Amino acid sequence: MAPSVVAHRSQRYSVLKKGLVKRGEIFVDNEFPANSKSLFYSRVCNDVEWKRPQDLCKVPKLSVDGSTCSDLREGELGNRWFVAACCSLAREPKLWQKVVPNHREQEWEPDCPYAGIFHFQFWRLGQWVDVVINDELPTRDGRLLFCHSESTNEFWPALLEKAYAKLYGDYESLNSCCTVDALVDMTGGVAQKYLIPELDIKWDINRVRLFQELQEALENKALLTCSIEVDRECAGETLEEGLVKGNGYAITAIRQIHVEKDLRELVGTAVLFIVRLRNATGQKQWTGDWADTSTQWTLLSSRDKEKFGLTFEQENDFWISFDDFAKYFTNVDICHFFNTAFFTTSRTWCESALAGEWTAGAKGTHKDRAGGSEKHNTFLQNHQYMFDMASEQDIVVLSVEQEDIDLTKTTAVSHRQIGVQIIKVESNRKYRVHVGGEKVLVSQHMRSRNIFKKVLLKRGRYVVIPSTLDPGVEGKFLLRIYTSCIACARKAAQKVEPLANGFGQLTKECPCRTSCLFVKRVCVVSQITIIDADGLEQSKGIDTYVVVKCEGETVKSHWLKNTCDPKWNFKVILYRKQPTVKPVTVEIWSRRLLVDTLLATTAISDCDTSGCPVIKVCSLYKKAKTQKYMQLPGSLRVQLTSSDDLCAL
């Protein structure tokens, strides 16, 4: 087994199978025994008989035809979401082979010694977990009880479901799962969920935006599914148009077709938005517009169908207009895969990932990291993660994935209410944030396994704070950030340097106060915002930036193009040892092709350590040839806040 894969319950497949083959034994799994406890946590079931595949058919196969997915049945458990996940997974052989490792060696073949042992791999919070099972499957009257293939001798769906049930503790616990969470567990992708009724798609702009986002996701090889959400009691009911409530449908193609003039009357529109779906169960099919039996197909020639890309991959495929899609379906789930390879023609993303844990330790310690939402004054006690945006403006994708709650199976609640916030901070911050800053993203707290957010950010430094709704709620989580440029992300516990993988954590509250008599200690923290400059002495627009200097530290801002009245809003934070003796110096520079030019400078002194912000308008100076400073036209406007409490800012 590869070092990056963890053996679930310390059961190593290769070691176990080698011993079984050597002894000529069939695997009996004491960690997941063939009894009622492995089936249900809420009741006892004694009428189930556990059988191995060779007891159910003459020639059992793991997979009849590679990773292709024939019609599947969810069985008595009714986990239609698992059927949809299997259907989507089977469309991508490389992903399927990751979940079903060494699938050829696990087949019932003469050259593969049979020992009744199989293994599957699942991704949990950044770690691949290898789950070993035996091939005893729950049956009743000689038929498989739960998820199974329509092909009576194909067993990978049933065995995969058993391994997934073992990971969760029992089959009944799978009732709390959903398609996209299963796809994340099977692929390591990033989940995104759309609730169509909340998108207000009666407006064309919202409907087109949803269509474009789904189309882009599919082009980027994401796995997409959709469903009609209903109570569990109503699952399986069929609409008049043939769609099944609660069923998961795989989205396999999305087309935006500009219809030629001579066909517009036949098609009924100048631009056709249409979606191809796949029904994993293969039972009921869509009967509305663009259904297999629709007269619209007879209006198009084979050439037109091929030209528009209106093709079918499998018998279970059908087309539906996007208007009807948005009318009937309530949920769309996406499992994204972000391309992190540099040598590629498609967009490349840089991934930063770090595992964390909300812990309710002693107040004020590094274990006190479950502060709840921002409505609580302990919010900033949560973990803080920092990253830089180097480009002027770009998209950032953020995902917070939490572990499932492992309770005593007496409650249906399986997830904490979680949320995430991003705040913009000073460009040189190295320590934890102690007061709220400029909020650029605030998510709702949701009882969901993950939070997915996409936000447009400008250049600067940002802090991400994942949180639970209430303080003191413990649990593990994984934060993933995707940017199109290298974002140096780190956690706010130590004074940190960039980590090798570009991601870290801030954990230190402030600089240490030294006890050495011969070393001056930090006594004041100052936050300075360089707001703008007015009336710089230049005949035309210039490219300007500022440099802030104080007690050996130098911080440089980004540069602004072609202006004599620049507005930087550039924030820095300074930890000072001699605030009354050494003022803060601000230099204004002009960016040139060869050598940058110093335009002006000013010194900012400050004796107020009350923590109240003060706006100052500073005169500008420049050294003359006589080495004396002369005052220049124009001024610099700054905001200064200082405190002798190093954890006040």
C-alpha cells in the first residue's frame, strides 16, 4: 500500500490476503461482521442472509465491462444518491480505478487467487483511506438487499457500498449521506451545491448565469448530478413528465446552440439551451420536450443532430431543455477537480490545503479554538489562515470540509452548522487578528458537510476564519484554497515563513515581550493606513507607490498607474520598541523603467496609545541639494491607531 494511504481499522489488504492465500482460508471480517449490527443501528433485523457472490451466480465478476455502469438498483435501503454517485464515477475510468484499486487483481480470475477479501479507497479530509471487506453481502430470498447492478453477475456496486457502509459504521448510517458527499469521498474533489429555488431563475440573467457555470464545470471535467428533493417518504414517486422524485441524474452534456434561421421555426427558438441527463436506474424516462419520443427530433436530420452535438452515449441518456431542467429539478451537485498541473493548456490553479480542528480547550490557550460565529465575542479565537493575492484582481475558490459527527446513532444530525469568513488585513500582518477587519466574504452557517465559496478579490493579504455556529463545538475540518496565482497561505500560531507547499497557519498572538535587560522590548502596536496623496508636484500622471519604514522594518505598497492624486488605502501594522523616539517614515516613489525616483517623504510621530483611530494630513518634504529638507506642494492623508496592548489590533 502506498505511504499516502491509511489502512482503515489497521487492516492491510496485501498482508491479510497473502496470509489467507497461504493458509487456504476465506476472509472473515470481525471488524464488520455479517450480522444485524452491521446493517442497522436503530433496529434488529434477523431475516437477512449473508451470501458470497459465488452463492448468487455461477460466474461472479467484479465488473462485467470495465468501469461502465449498467442499470443500477438502490435496493431496500433506498439510497438513490449512492446509485447516482456510482453512475457518475463509472463515467471516468481513472477515478473509478482509484476507488477500486488493482481491480484486475481483485477479479474472479484463475490467475487471481480468491480469498473472499476485497478493498476500496475513500478520501477523507485530505487523506486516502483503504477499507478492507469480505464479500459476504446481505440478501433476502436469494437477492441482494441493497445497491446492486442489473447484471446479476456484476458485484462492484454492492461491494463498494459495503465498504462505504463499513467506513460509516453500518448501512443505515448511509441514510444521512448525499450524492456529492459520496463523490468527494470517492474522488477527493471539491463539492458545490446549488439549490435552484433559491437562485431566483425567473430572471433571465440568473438562469443564464447558472447555465454558464454548469457548462464551465462540465468542460473542466467536473462530475455533475441533479435531483428533485423530497421527503424520504415521497422518494420514488414519478412526475407526469416521467422524472422520478429523489432520483439522482448524472449531467453528461450541456449545449448552447445558435440555431440557423431556416431551423428556428422548427426548433422554436434562436438559441437553444439544452442538457443531457443520464438515469442511473434506467427505469422511468423524461416524456416532455426533447424526450426520445418527442416530435422535435423528427424535425432534425441526422446531420443537424451531429452538428449541434445532440448525441446519446447510452440508452439511459435523454435530453431536456434548460428551462424545463430549471423548472423541475431543485438540486444540482458538482464535484470539482481543479487543475494544478503547470504544463497544460487549460487554466492552472494553485492549491493550498491545511487540516484543522475546532477544540474547546482552556480559555486563552492555543487549544481554545472553537469560538463560534461572529455574533459571539469569542469569534476571533477560531483558527485563522492567511494568504496573499499577488495579482491585481482574481477569483479565489474556497472550500471548508468537516468530518461527520460520530455520535451514538441516536440522532439524525450528522453535521455541525459551519460557516467561513474572509477579512482583508494589513499587507505585512504576521500575527493573529484581534479586531474585526474589512469583511470581503461572510457565509451563512449551514448544517452541511462542506462550505463552497467563489469570490473575486483584489491584491492584498487576507485572513480566512472557518467557524461553527456556536462556541465550544468541536470537530475536524479541512480548508482548501484555490487561486490562479501562487497564494502564500498560512495559519495565524506562529510567526510564520511561507511553507514549502504554500500554505501555513498564524497561531502567535503578538511578538514576545523579552525579559532581557539589554534588549529593548516591543511596547506599542500601530496600525497605519496610507489613504491617499493630493497635489503631487508633477506635470502629468505618474505611477506611484509608497514605502513605510519604522525601526528597521520596510513595507512596500503596490503601485498605481498614471495619477497625481493616488488613492492607495494601504494598511500596515507595526510593532514598535521606541515609538516616541523613532517616528514612522513614509516615502512616495515614482515607478520608472530603469531606476525609481523618490518624490517625497514625511515622518509621522504619535504619542496617543489609546487605541482610537486618528486621521492626519501630513506635509511632504524632499531633500534639497543642500541636504536640507524643503517642503513640497501637496499632502499625504493617513489614519493612525496605536495601543500599548499588543493584542488590541
